[in-house]
Amino acid sequence: MFQQPLTGFPPAAWIGILAVTLVAQIMGHSVFNHLLAVMSPLVVSMVILLEIPGAAVLAAIFLDEQLPAGTYAGLGLILVGLAVVVRGQGRRRARKASLDVAGGPPPVLGGN
């Protein structure tokens, strides 16, 4: 289809490809699992959304890629959404802490 050879590389190239693949996978999963242990899963999933626009910005910086304006607009929207989620998580955590100090949630009207 693309007429690019998939064989015939020297063993050192295959070792390099294998090493890069394994290290990237192991590091990626390890960091992801660590973040899930210390942060809210909602925040972690939102941060993952930064991967693609972040890669595009790095390509613009280091590889002189010309990015369309929509890329920057999309990055801005993701950052705003991430800020909303992180602030909401902080408020939720603060409210929960205040309820724990007060002895639980307020009584329900008409309830037991």
C-alpha cells in the first residue's frame, strides 16, 4: 500500500524500536496508575485530553510545524474545561471536609 519495507532492518534497529516501545508503555502505564492513586480519576482523565494538543504544540516548537488556529482554540477549550473540573473537585473536597467536621450532611426535611 505505502510500499515501505517492514523487514531488512539491522538487529540494532529492532532492539531500539523494541526498547522505545517497551519503555514508553511501561512509563506511560506507571505514571497513569500513580496519578490515579493520588488524584481524582476525573482530573486524570481530563489531563489525558492534553496529550494530542500538547504534542501538536511541541511539534510547532521543536519541529517548526505550522499549526492551524483551530489547534490553539481546541487547546484553549481543553484548558478551560480542565480548570472547571479541577476547581469543581477542590470545592467538592472542601465541602466534604466541612461535612465530616460538622458530623455529616444536614438532615433531610420530612425524613427520619
